[in-house]
Amino acid sequence: MLARDNSAGFGRASMPAIVGALAACAALVLLLAVPSARAGVAPGAYGGLDCNGYSPIQKPIRVSLACRDLRDPTETDDRFWDGAHYIGHDEPDLNFTSSLPGSGNDVTWTFTLGRDPAAAPTVTSPGHDVSNYAELTPAMWLSMNICDPNSYPLLPCTPERDSNAPHCPPGEACSDYPGSGSAFMEMQFYPPGEPPWVDSTSIDNTHWGAALNIDSLEATAGFKQINENCVEPVNFAWIQRNGVPTGPPSPQLSDLASATPNGETLLMNPGDRIRVHVFDAPAPGGGKALKVTVDDLTTGESGSMQASAANGFMNTSIVDCSGTPYNFAAEYSTAKPSNTSPWGAGTQVISTAFETGHFVPCSSISGPAGLPVSESVTDVYWNNCAGPYEQAAPPDGSELEVEPLEPSDAFCYPAGDTHGALASQPDTVTGCQDNLFQNGDLDFDGSAYWPEWPTSTTPTANPATFVYEQPTTVGGRPYSAFQFQTDAAFSELSTCSPTHRGGCAVPPPNAPGHFYPYWTLARSHAGVCTWEFGNVQTGATFGEAAQYGRLNPHEFPDLASRFYPNSCGG
């Protein structure tokens, strides 16, 4: 936990952090060099100062963002608490590495979007219901590490340099060199079925949407000082056909327009073949900034977004949470395994993941309440879920002898809800996002922990799987190795023991569905290697859920496999 100094907005970790003198002094000098008077853009009443939604000085535009999961080495179990809120969540990940120059800052992904069953979702028989992607994942994402000298550990960062990585000189501890200031980019794809996105999951009931997210962390080296007013600021912008954000992307100024698609937002159909290019490009006014282009190879439409100062992207001051226009650019030259985030829960380099464990289907919901999403718009949500999924797990809170594990099921919405003034298309299934008091389904009773994931490339009672081609870097060259990992153990509060290193496994020991989705390496009819995700057994499954391996001794409680040679090519 963090004990807040209310006069300054800073918290201090509950245990002494083991950090080297060099990193600590450098961070302190950098912190003291920031003027005490506000030099940047002041935060608005609403925005993205804390991706998790818990800033005491600003209300969140969206309270259920798929944030970067993070670790805290000052806690006995590495788990991070945002004030009084536990925020761990679940991201089964496929990580790619390469020593080729450019592989850390220029990657192309080609994949087919998943498709939902034609039948409407059902909520009667866990493990055998008709499911859709909005129940299984709020976002599929693609990642890259990004320079941000105002992010943990508050050290300078020169883009596209492997020297930014945490490193260990001979005879010295890695903690003496925590790495350069680092942010984390998630290029997120949102499924159809549960609109509106601003307080649920989807753009609408028929299209996939996509947005560029960049998460930073306002903490000094070793988590010794954290500004709880802006713990995890996020820059957010939709992928647009004209490349222009719908509203201000920055943590300080983002508003309802920022979170609301407009007529230029790229919409993609289920089953479309998509190509995504993530790279640094010349920015208006000079320098480079990260750019994402998304080409729908099925419809011929394209969109883009550049994380540039000209587009309104800003980094955040740890002193007062103010923002400064900033060109975010890739942190590393190569995708070597050592080129990781210094503060993230996992070891992602160039990776793709399905954010999961956020949705519980319900037969009925109760306990309405108001949710303000702007100064003028308030939606209605419900707090309590009843139904066979909730009944399959122990009652909320019974797993721990202290605070309830899930004190509320919110945010819940009924099937057919059009969300008042937000005027969305009707939700397709009654259910809850499990995000009001904790960032995820901590008792593992939702759809994602039952065998309701794709089993093939065509829909059945379950959706059709995504089909990924091998990612490539500069010149169309493949990545040389891959690794499976998941941070599910961060969410396993009831059995995962940091002392005895037991009970940390997937499926989570207390999950009533006894299932965890996994990656499958298959071959298309043309002989091309492809990756599929869910419950697909027509290919190499690497032991299904066992593919995630064991606890990573350096990143507890991350579960990670060994690195496998990528023999499939580009």
C-alpha cells in the first residue's frame, strides 16, 4: 500500500526499495530540476491522469480502460496498489524478440479479426453458452516500449537506443541501472457488442474499432515516490481515416469527444484482414514521433494516428501532473529480450495480448447508480450481478479473511441498454465489467475462464479465432524467437503466495471453469504459419495453458515460458 502525503500528492512505498545510489541520485536531481511553479498545461476536471480511474484531483473520462499492468518491488509480492485499490489484471501474451536493428521500433502485424456467432449470447450454462468477443476481451493489443523521460524512473531517454535498457555492469546489481524513462504503447482493438466505448467496451454492435494508447508511470526509481494524483497517465486517440484525433489525447485535457468516435474513425468488420504498421515517422515541427497505420485489406480503407505534440499528445510532470506537448518515440533499436519496460508487470518487448478477465454475464442486475462521464452527461449503471456465473464461484469476498475480493460487480448494464444521453446501440448481453473497485474479475467466474473461447477459424457457439501471420520488421524480416507469458498470477490474490511461491498457476486454482485460453501455432492451407488464440487444438498448443510456464524468478508473479526459436519465417 501507499501512504499519501496529502500536502504534496506524493506517496511513499510501505517497504524500503533497494535501488542503487546512481539511479536514486539521478532521479532526485531530475525531480528537483522541475520548477515548483506549474510550467505546463494544467489538468482539467475530467481526463486521463490515472488510467485506472482513481486520481483524487480529476474524474476519469473512462473508468474501465485496459491499462498497462505494473509491478511494485516495494511490496512483498510485487503487486501494485493505486491508493486503496488493487489494480492487477490479466493479459495472456505472445512476446517476440529479435536482435535485428529496427526490430524494436518498426513492426508490421497482419491478422484476421475474430467473428462472433450469428446467435445471440446466452447466460444459462457456464462453459456451454453462446459467447461473443465482448464477453471474452475488452481489447486485443499490440505493444512497444516508448521513450518518456517524465515516466519511471525519471531518467533521460534517447529514442531507438538499446542503451536505454536496464543493464547490469560486471559485478554490479541491475537495480543500480533501472533504465531510461519509459512509457508503454498498446495499440488496442475493441470488439463489437457492448457499446458505448466511453463506459463499456465497444464502438457499436457490428464493428471493431482501434485506438493508440500510451501509458506512463509517475514514480521515481524504486517506487520511492509516487504522485497519487496522476499515477498512470494515459494518452489516448482513435485510429482516424484523416489522422486527426476526435478530441484532445492528453491526460490533462482529454474529454468526452476524445473518447467518442466520429465520422472519421476507422471501423472494421469482423473477419476483415488487417495490416498494422508501428514505426517512428517524421513529426510536424521536427524530430520523430511514433505513428501507427492500420490498413483494412478487405475493404481497402485505412487510418492512422501519430503520437506527436502537434496532435496534442503530452507527457506528465510528477511534480504537479501538468502536461507538456511531447513527441513520443520508440525506446529501443532492437527487440532483444533485455529491452523491456522497467516498471511493467510482464517482460513484453514486441508482443500481442488479449486483455481478459473483465466481464461476468448475469441473468439479472440490481442496485442502480449514476456514472458521470463528463460535466454534462451521466449514465446509469448497476452494482450487483445475479446468475449462474456468479453462483459458480464462492460469494464475493469469501476468498479472503479481510477486505472483500470484489466489493462490487459494477459496472453492470442490462441487455438492450442504450445508455441514456449517450444513445448507443443496445447492449447484446446483460453483464458486468468488474472495474469499479478492482481492475478485473478477481474471483475468475466470468466468461473468459470457461471454455467459451474460439475453437476454430469459423464461429460455432463460440467466436472464430483471430488468425495472425508472423510479425515482421524492417525489410519484411521475421522475429527470431517467441515466448508465452501471462500476469494472471498478479490477480490470484487468494492462492498465489509470494512466500512459498505456490498457488500461482493457470487456470487459476479457484476458477470454477477450470479453463485458461492459450496460443496455438497452426499452418494455413497455403502452408503459412499462423497464430490463433483461445481453445484451438488444430496445431501446436505447447501444452495448452501449461505453455505459460512457471513463475519468472525476476518478475514475480509473472508466469513465463522459455524462448522458442521462431522457425516459421515471415
